[in-house]
Amino acid sequence: MTLLSRASWSLWWHSPLCVGVRVILTLAALGWIVVRGAEGLGYSWQWSRLWPHVGTWSAAGFTPGILLHGLGVTVQISLLSLAAASLTAVALALLRLSPSPLSRLFSRAVIEAVRDTPLIVQIFLLYFVVAPIVGLGRLPTAVIALGLFEGVYAAEILRAGILAVPKGQWEAGRSLGLSPWHLWTRVIFPQAVRAVLPALVNQGVSLIKDSALVSTIAIYDLTMRAQALVAETFLVFETWFFVAALYLLLTGSLSWVASKLQGPSSLNSLPGGCYAPSCLTGSRVRRASRKFGSPAR
Amino acid sequence: MNPSPRNGRGFWGDLVLVLALAIGAGWFLFRITTQVPYDWNWPALLPYLVRTEPELAPGLLLQGMAQTLRLSLWGGLGAIVVGTMGGLARVSHSPFWRLLSGVLIQGVRNTPPLVLVFLGYFFLADQIPWLATAQHAARQTTGLWRLLLECAFGPVGQLQSLLAAASILGVMEGAYVAEIVRAGIQSIPRGQWDAGYALGFSKGQILCHIILPQALRVMTPPLAGQGISTVKDSAIMAVISIQELTFQGMQLMATTYRTFETWIAVAAIYFVLTATLSSLAHAVERRLERGQEV
Amino acid sequence: MCAVLLGSSAPLHAEGSLDAILQRGVLRVGFDTFVPWAMKDTNGEYMGFEIDVARKLAEDMGVSVEFVPTKWSGIIPALLAGKFDIIIGGMGITPARNLKVNFSQPYEFSGMSIVASSQLAPHRSRLEDFNTPETVLAVKTGATSVAAAQKFMPKANLRLFDDEAQALQEVLTGRAHAMVASAPFPEHQAARHKERLYLPLAGQTFTREPIGFAVPKGDHDFLNFLNNWITVMNAQGWLEERYAYWFRTLDWESRLR
């Protein structure tokens, strides 16, 4: 009897619902300790003073505060940099795979130079040294810095994806008489991108996170607004916890969208993704061959 | 592998590339010589690299580089501890630990480092009393101990902030190390576990003596990459006034106004640091691969 | 276990900070680089008006001094978090700051001054000339120059930078029309870059700000000590003499390069 109830208790204890509740309770306990710890140091929480800076409700409707303005700038910079990073990634990956040694050398040099220095130093270098010489504005500098940095990492991922496309696909494409443009855009890229999508999404998450660094060159993004707010109101913890939550919301939603795109298998994927050709799902290859007709027909 | 074998395109592509680079460089030179007057003064930077008065000693930038290396070393060690615990929790049998560690790791990985640094600096660092105790104890040391301590942790007065920053860095990088550890453990075939159980080993013994030694070989390249990232990511600690290379660069700019020289020099030092570390890591990797073949 | 770890740190802050400093034998001073208040010389040693004040204060307390350079935007939170005992960094006394920290009586007075780009914003001689939506003003994050600029030039765009060199660079490269900072920084810069910068107000300051030591709330013994130390130093003329050296001469510039 006791044996049975112990077994059923164990079953219940390890059920997904119970595990979820236990994790939430543990996290809540951790949070409570943190909050109490701050009070122990003599910090008084004043969340109510933070909300006007987030936004205010009035008869006219909702007026966003400076933090939401900052969030808008962060989203804007992230989107622009994402476009810049995609261009950089494709260009560098193609140069890296090009038959010409000069192109390969050039892309290797760019990739190494960017990967071997911290982003914050690159931003300073671009903003304080290159931008005044070339005559670039603040926003373009930030977008170029972020786009170059993330693009270099994405280029290496993309290159791995392109190399993972089976040789047969190239040969099939050529024997069908596809132009190089069609070969790349219809056959190679779709498969390459799909193979490394998890890693690319990770890079996108990194881009949103790293965009916080543009605050160091006085761009009014979320982090800059938060810093100014802290300097003005001294609401240190309220502001930073709230800002962290906003960033989590952004990066989390990107991960969520990507997992929807990819299907359930990507949920547990590693950074770097799966480079093995076996990772290429057959459906996309089949779809590609259906589109161009099979050579047997 | 060579995806586009047609040589003619390679030639024209090269020509375009060379032309574009030449035009870009030419325009840059034109701007820098005529449009934006800046009186370059590299010798002014020298005393900040190596100072000669009153005696030969590392200057501000080299001190900063040393502090960057110390911060990366302790942060990296912290990351290994955090990452191993996190990675083991991720492959635990208990769904509770898997979910809890998963949530915490994803939380850290999805928050900007800058925000984590601010939160950690103002918030968590003060709630760890042993940091203050360590600082107090360090002040009491003299002689050889003091020398050793300063070698390992830099100026004693900055010990507390260095340890706090290293802890934050350890958590930030640890979240990535955890995934490397998890992948490493999961890359070992189940049969190895079964064999261990069959031989009557306990779970801990199997992990220590069978699984981890094999997993380590898989984990070495990504761990080396993460170590190099740690050096670069430590630059962010400048925003909380840890006196590492980037911070010293900012200080230098604030006192000498030699903006251009300062940032070019700082970037060059980082480049040399990480390039050296990468080639070291490559050498170790090749050594390991050769070891595996024998 | 966590609760024990966290709980035990509270008494550290509760005891008087004056006693804690004397017991430790070290006065930890928070400041940020503001030329000529505090800066690094070529040997990597700190120098400046505030550095002299901090050294003298520590000497009179019989303790050694430790300098903790801290970004100005986070300096008050850092003081509250116990990263150092006192801010000696040319901090202007304002009611908003005073709600968070205790201030000593003022030991010097400073004022805001403006320096403008002669290329981007030539021939302006009044603050009102800068009070337009097209004007970009560079200032240092968290400094009183932000409030001063907002008060006197509410229509202008503010660009916040972590330090004054970055803000100045902004004006020098023609990306901002002017920079607002405590005197004599703008005057020194205008003298150094004669062809690119000028002083619209001919070197006049447009605010007058009392500067005091900032310490955490709660220890009135320390505050009493600081106030009387300032009185004594004023009576001896020491503060005036140091002030004259750092702010009215440029003798110290040779130690910078």
C-alpha cells in the first residue's frame, strides 16, 4: 500500500505540471531573496516612480515615456543592423568561398580583424576615428559597427551551411542549365540557410543584445535612456530590472518566431547549429527539385 | 570545395574588389589629409605604453592590458565552474533541474551583457559579503604575499571590484560554457554509461572517470573559442570602471585628447592579445588531434 | 544559506563610516576624470584639485587614501552601494542629489560655461542663440551641466556622453554646436583649439554651484568632521591656494605630457 502511494507520489512529483510549479516557486524564492537583500542594504523600492518614465495614461490615450521611446530606437537599430549584417554575411561568405586567392585573403583579413577585437572598441574606433574622417553620422556609424561585427560571425555560419550542401546539388543545378544566380538563390542558399538557421537566429539574438553597446556613443536607445534615468532619479534596480525584462521580451520573441519557422526540432539546438549534411531535411531538397523539374522527366 | 569553377568570373571579381579597395583607401586618405585636419602625435602615446621615469615600468595601457588578462583569467575560471554545474544540471535525470537550469541559462543568454553588468555591479556584488572580507584580508598582507597577490589580482585596492567583475563575467560566459558541457556529455554514446553501470561504478564515478575525460576532447575547441571571447567580452567591464584596457583607453582620451591614437592603439593591443591566444588554441587543438590519431 | 550570506552584510554599512575608515586605515575616494579636478599624469598617478583635497583630507585623518575612478553617471549609486566612502569629485550640491546622499558645506564654487564650434555655430554671444531646436549640445551624463543646459536652453538637443573628452570631440568634429561644462574646462579648450572653438559668453559662467563632499546618509559624526575640516582649511587659506594653482594657472599642464 505504502509502496503504491510512494510510486504514485513520485509520478505526480515528476509530472510536467508539478515540475513547472516547482521551478516557478524556486525562481520566485530567488527573486524574493534578492529583493530582501536590497532592502537589507537600505534600498527602498519605488516602482511607482518608474512608471511615468515607461508611459502614462490620460484622457487622450497612452503616451509612451522615454523608456518606450528608447525601446523603439533599439528595435529600429536592430532591424537596420540586421539588414546590414545580412549583406555583410552574404558578401563575406561568398568572397571566402571564391576561387580567387585575393578575395579569400580579403575576407579572411576582415573576419579576423573584426573577430579579434571587442565590439565596444570597434564602436569607439569607428565613431571617434573613422566617422569624423569619412563624415559619417551617429546612427549610420552604429549600424555599420553592429552590422559588420554580427555579419562577420554570420558569414562563418553561412559558409559552413553552404559547404554542407551536398555536391550533388551543385551538379544537378548545373546540369539543369540553371544560371549561377538561379543556382545560388533557388538551390544553394535555401538549403544552406535552413541548415544553419538555429545558429543564425542565435546571431540575431546577439545582435539585439549587442545593440545595447551603441549607448556608449550617445544614441538614445533603451540602455542609454536607462543610464540617463538612473543618473537622474537614482532608481537603479527598478530601472535595470525593467530594462532587462524588455530586452528579454525582444530576444525571447525573436527566438520564439524562429522556433516557429524551424519547427519543433530546433528548440534544443546548440549554438553553432548542426553543420552535418544529414541535418538537411529532405523536404526542401525535394521541393527544390520539384520546382525545377527532375532530370529524369 | 570550389563552388564556382569558372576562372573568368574570378578575375573580373578580383578586379572589381581591388578597384573598390583602392578607391576606398584613396578617398579615406584624401579626407584624412585635406578635409579633416588632425595633427597625429604618436610619440605622445609612448609614455602611456612604457614609462621611463622614475624607473622603467609598464605604462597606463600595459597596466590595463594586464588587468584585462587577470579579469579574463578569473572570469574564465568562474565560467568553467558555473558552466560545469549548469551543464550537469542540463543533462540531469531530474526534470526539475533540467528546467530550472534551462530557464536560468536562457535568461542570462538573452539579456544584454551591458544590462547584466549594471545589475551585477550595483546589486549582486554588494550582497556577497566575502568580497569585502577578501579585500580587508588582502590589505593586511605584506612582503612576498603582497607581491603574489598583486601579480594575480592587480592592485590590492581594486581587488573587490575585480572579483565582482570576474564573477559577473563568470556567470555571463558560464551560460555559454554550460551548453558546451551539455553538448560534450551528450556526444558520448549511451553505451559508455551502460558499460560503467555494468562494471558497478556509481554515477559520479562514471562521470568523472569515463564520460568527462572523453567529453573534454570534444569540448576543447569550443571552450578555447569561449576563452578568447572572454578576453573580448571583458572590455565591457569598462562601463563599471574596472581599470582594464578599454577603461584606461577612455581615461587616456579624457586626459590627453589624443582620440585617434588612443583607440587605434587599444584596438591593436586587443588584436595582438586575441590573435596570440587563437594561435595558441590552434596549436593545442592540433596537438590533441595528433594525440587522438596515435 | 543564501539568506545567511545576504543578511550578514547589513551590519557592515550600519556602523558609522568614520569609525570604519579609521579602523581600516584607508579612505576610499570616488571621483571621475574632470580636467583639472582630477586626471592622470604621464606616470599614471592621479593629480588635480580634488586629488590634492583628498590627499590632504586623508593625511589629516591619519589614514592612507585610495582612489576609485568611477563613471560619473553611476557615481551616486556606487557610493550608496558602498564602493567607496566619499565622493570628492567636484560634485555640485543639488536638492535631488541631497535626497539620496549627505553633503558637506561647500568647499569651492563652480559655474557652468559654454564653448562653441566656430565652424558650426559662429558669432553667437548669448545663451538664447543656442536655445533653438536645431542646436545640438554635448554634455556629460549625470553632471549638473545637463540640468543647466535644460534650464537655460530647453529647446536645444542634448547629447549625453560618459566623459568630457568624448563630448568635446563631438564639438571639435562638428557634430555638436556647443558643449556645456564646468569652468574652466571650456576656457582651457577654447585656448587650446583657437581655430575651431570660441567662447560665446567670453568666459563668463552662467550658473554658480556650490561644490561639497558627498557621503552616504546616516553618519553625522563624519559630516561634522568634514564641515569643520573645510572651515579650518578655509581659515588657513589652503583651499584658496590650491584652487588658484589648479584653476588660475596652467603650470600643471607640463605634468600631463
